[in-house]
Amino acid sequence: MPGVRVPLVLLTGAALTVTVLSGCSGAGQASPTPPPATPTPTYELPPRPVRPSESPVRAAPVTDGDTRFQVIGLQKGLSGFFGSHAEWQAKGQYVIVRILVENPGRTNARFDAKRQRLVAADGTTYGIDKFAQAIKRQPDELPLGAQVRVEMDLWYDIPKEARVSAIRLFGDPPLGVTGGTDGVQVPLP
């Protein structure tokens, strides 16, 4: 049909319809990028000053059994201390390790301070000093409810000449598992 003229408006409308419909089919086009994941919200806890004579430790959290630990502070070479009702002298030197203990699980766990071992450079291990723990009012055992987090000190009395190299931390075994855990070692400065 020579000489038939199609109005420009109809051609423009037809082109727009084809473009929109081809965009809906998804043919030949890359899939849309998913929206970025929303970050998990975090608690805004203000930083606290490090206690006098304590060195901050920047260790990553570690897990043993059903317990998560993080070492956050260290004091070495103390000859004695004052408690709320007593003064106590070290046989050698006191070493204090400040830790966070956390039960990330859904059941109860138990923290036993008596199992935690300080490791010297020569490989000798030391248990906590029960008298220092008691005088400084730090627990020997502590029930950790589900999602509970506790910050505390572990007090050790080791020979004056001993050099500290690490702490070996022992958690509670998972529910239903008998026996102990292998522990996890955290280097100390």
C-alpha cells in the first residue's frame, strides 16, 4: 500500500510497547543485583580504660567445647596484693589474666576456673591460685546460662623467673558428651 502514512504517534507508541514488553521477558538481560545484605546489628558498648598495671591483650575469640573465650588483659610480676579483707604475698609472682567467658549456646554450661592453665615459655603449666582467687572474689566455678557472657580474672602464683607464654583455656563439653575438652591455647605477650 504505497502512500499509506502512519502517524508518528502510533510508531512511537508501538516502539515503547515493544521495549517495555521485552524488558519484562528477561530475555537477553542480566538478572538484577540483589540488594545488599543488612548488617547484623551490634551493641554499642563504650570502651573502658585498661586497669592500672594491666596490659591490654588483643586476642581473637577462641572456642573450646560449648564455651567461647577472649583474653583481654594481662598483669605480670606482682609481688602481692590487698583484698577486701586480707593482704597476700606471692610465693613467686602473681600473673593475672583477664578473660571474657561466654556460653553462645541454648543450654546451660559450666565454667571451671580450676581447669584453666597458664603456660610458661619452658612448657610448664600452672593452675590458678585458689587463695588469690578467693581473696580477690573471683569464682572457682560459674554456671553460664544460655547466651551469658562474663568478664573475670584468673590469678596465678608462678616462680619469679618463669616467663609467661600462653594460657590454655578449657570449656564445658557439648551437651551429652562425657569427659573433658582438649582446651585451646592463646598466646600471651
